[in-house]
Amino acid sequence: EAEVAQSPRYKITEKSQAVAFWCDPISGHATLYWYRQILGQGPELLVQFQDESVVDDSQLPKDRFSAERLKGVDSTLKIQPAELGDSAMYLCASSLVGGALNEQFFGPGTRLTVL
Amino acid sequence: AQSVTQLGSHVSVSEGALVLLRCNYSSSVPPYLFWYVQYPNQGLQLLLKYTTGATLVKGINGFEAEFKKSETSFHLRKPSAHMSDAAEYFCAVRLNNAGNMLTFGGGTRLMVKP
């Protein structure tokens, strides 16, 4: 069964360091999403890609966060420098296209702890 | 603007008892509504969704939800809880316009007692 892959699963870093997360969506899925899930809360969308283009990054803190999907397949989310408040689960999801009826399939997430 | 409220961050039921998880939404246009389940250290899995048509929708693992426009609600229920249902459940809303962003509620952790 096709799945969304994410790595690493866990990351511990010190504040002011740089971290990067990787996501490989289900093959053929044109739309890719990055969400942040703070402990005890629901996921919040950070950025949405359609192929290699950013569709929505209105909630991405652009002073420290960046995301890319250069070839329209896998994607990287980077934080530099990390802050204590960035501790959260970072979830990647993909869907065939970005329409409202298309199910988003989620990866297992990367749990980030900033010390 | 749209928002999702899940009443009760924690719900505890006995095995075999009715599961009822509450979700209310606010939206200026008819929404699409979703319930997701998240097991520990895993991503979210779609349980069911409402788009149009029949207001009672059935999902996986014996769950169902009913869209009630007059109450702006989309409560999730299961007649008989299993131990394996213990997880976190998220209600989400999505507008059927160009934005198509999923907005999630805060989640409800379901505990099932033997």
C-alpha cells in the first residue's frame, strides 16, 4: 500500500540551530501539504504545493521557515534558527490534486523537540 | 472565516458503550466536513467525510457522523466501543472554494476502559 514517507521520525535540536525535514508523497500525487501540530492541538497548515509551485504559504513564518519542492516530487521543510516554540509534530500530506473532494493522505510525522 | 470546535478534549467510555464525539463548526458557506483519527506517533487517517447529499455518512471501523446544518454540527458516533478505538480524533472543515484549506479542531482523545 502506498504511503507518505517522512524522515526523520524524531529530531532533537538546540535553539538557534537549523533543522530540516523530508517528505516523499505518494507516487503521482501532485499536491503536497506541510502541517504543524502542537501538542494537544489540531494540525495547522503551513504550506501547500501544487507540483513544484507554492499554492498557499500564508501561515508559514517566513523569517525562519522555508519549504521547497524543486522537482515537484519530494519536499523539504527547513527551520533556521529553531526556537523553543517550534517544538511540535510536523506532518506531511499529499493528495492527487488540491480539490476539496480529494483525500489527503498523511505521513507519520516528524516530532521536533527544541531544547 | 471558518472554525471548528470539539467539545471535550478527553472522552472516556467503557468497552461496548456508545461513543459520541462532538464537533461544531462555523462557516459562511456550506462546508465539507471530515473526521480523522490519529493513533500514537502516527499520521492522521480519514474516518469519513461529508460533501453533499445524504447527511448521515458512514466511515471505516463502524463510525458514522451526521451533518446537521441547523445545529452546525457534525458529531461522530459509534454504537459499541472497542479497545482499539482508543486514539485522538479530529474534526475538520474545508470550504468548497478556491482556498480548499483544511481547518482542524483541537482534537478529542478517546479512552476506552475494559
